[in-house]
Amino acid sequence: MSPDFALIRRAYAAFNVRDIDGALSAMHPDVRWPNGMEGGILVGHEAIRAYWTRQWRTLDPHVEPVGMQRKHDGHIVVTVHQVVHDPAGVLLIDQRVEHVYTLRAGLIAQMDIRGGK
């Protein structure tokens, strides 16, 4: 597995066990990240930390990578199985979406979401 793919897999694993510091360690300090709940783009570790902290109070998301490929433009496209429950365990979302990553200096610099809903 390429180092870039391994980095992204580690970030997903950390996210799924709610290890914010572990996930952020895979990201560039000025990473750009989509705010899937409220809309817009978050910039930087502290913005993402605050977002995930809010998100995990109201949702229980799990994202499992099921495929990865590097495109000719250098982006890495990850197909994920996304399952989201509410705090009571009620299933809200069960779908596949694509996360598109841009890396810089060996770290995640940006993530975009394609598909879903």
C-alpha cells in the first residue's frame, strides 16, 4: 500500500474510534474540510476539532473505505461506506459516497465529498 493510502486509512480508523488528535495528525495545519452538517468549508485543525465535537454529540457516523484510487491529476478518490445513527441508535444514513483528497507535503490538504443523499 502506498504511504498516501496508508495515511488516509489511518485517518479513517482514528475518526471511527473518535481519536481526533490521531485523525488530525494526518492533516496539514491549514487543511480545508467540508462541513457536511451545516454547510461550508472548515479551515485548520481547531475548526475541524470543534466541528467533530459538535457532530459527535448529535450523530454517530462511521465511514469505512471500500476502495481507493489515485487519479491522473494526483487526487486520491476514496469510496466509503457511510453509516450514520442518531444517539439512540436509529439508522439515519447508509450509503456509499466518494471522498476526494488533495495531499500536500505528505499530509491531507483538502477533502471534498461527491455523491450521497
